[in-house]
Amino acid sequence: MPATPSSLDARSFAPGGCIAFPSGPASRGTVLVDAGHGGPDPGSLGTTLDGRTVAEKDLTLPVALSVASRLRTAGFTAVLSRSTDELGSTIEPGDVLNGSLTTAASQEDLVSRVRCANLARADALVSVHFNSFDDPAVTGSETLYDIDRPLAPRSRALAQSLQTNIRAGLAALGEPSADRGVIDDSSGSEAGGGDLVLLGPGGPGSSDEPSAMPGALVEPLFLTNPGDLTAVATPRGVDILAGAISSGVEDYLDEERR
């Protein structure tokens, strides 16, 4: 990415975490681009048609990096919650047990991503994930947003813009995706109920800092569908998907300013 990156708070984040790539003095705005999972948290696993295993974290990162690069070229300041394979939050020895991130550490990592977005004073937050299911035949694209906060209408507009552009991008890739819709995040909480930490206000009694900008979490396809994964887990697939996501963000922010 042709810019000099800088940490927004090197004392609070791990190396490569919460990194800003400024666009220059005439920035069109700031976008927090979040690559889901990372480090000891691989996310879901999928297998391509030729038998290659792909971890979710290894696909979300190149997509997020490409989204950030495209946004910066378009005149936005792009901030990455993580810019390397590792988590952007700091990990203590007890945070990983039996090779997996503990529930408490995972929660703190998500909270740190929100903290990064707020520190950046981002105009929008987009988190890149991929879906999974027991049945490998299940496919489709969906985008989540939080309905339980004053920002809900703006978050829904962002989510719809992302969903529309992602489906168009996948169609151009030759992998048209079923429209699973723009949905609220209440069924996808990391804590088994309520809002996603990245998108929601904190739960009742929570002291967690809520994100202060419209946000959406994209799940462009099912990692567990071999055909879908094979199409997107390539340089061309990553490029097309990143272009769709960045266009979705741009379209939303342009409409916001009209």
C-alpha cells in the first residue's frame, strides 16, 4: 500500500494493530477496515475443490488489505484493525489455551477493534468475515448490522450498499451468490445472544465501549462451500471482492454527504 502507515496508539495495540494509512490533506473521510479473526483465532475452515484447506483469517486479511488500498487510492484514510496475520490486540500467555484463544481474550480482542475505530474517529466500520455451515451445499451472501441503537438506519444503509456491491462483484466473478439479505446481528453474537460486539451498543450492564459510527459485517459467501471458496480464494477473487466492498463503502459515504 503506497503510504507511510502509522499506529494510532502503539502502547495499546500489538505491532501491526490499529494502523492508519492516510490519504493526504484532502481526505474524503476515514474508514475502519477490520479483517476478522487472526493469530491464534483462525475462524472457520474451508476446503477448495482441489483439496486446499483455507482458514478464514487467511482470506479476510488479503481482502481487508486490498479494500484499504483501494479506499486510500479513492481519497479516504484507511485504518486497519490488524495488518498482519496476528491479532491487533496484545496477547498474554494465558490468553491461549490448547492452541485456541480463550473466550475472554476473544472478547477483549473485539473490544480493542471497536476502540481502534473510535480512536480513528472513523466515518464507517466494515468488518470482513466469511460464513460457514455444516452442509457444504449452503451458499449465499449476507451483511449484518445492529438494529438496537440510534445509528441503525445509517448502519442499514451501509449494509445494503455493501450487500448490493458484493453480489454484483461475485456475479462478475462468475460465482453469482444467492441473496441472503441484510439482516440484524442478534442471531450472530459471539456471546450466544444479543448484539455483535463490533456493531452493537454493549449489552445491559456492559462497560464495553460501543462503536461510534455506522458499521456492518460482511459475509460474502460460505467458506464451507467448496465451489464458492475455490472462486474467491485466488488473487482475482480477492481483487474483485475487495473492489466490491470498497465500492459499497464509497457509495454509502457519498450518499451520506449528499
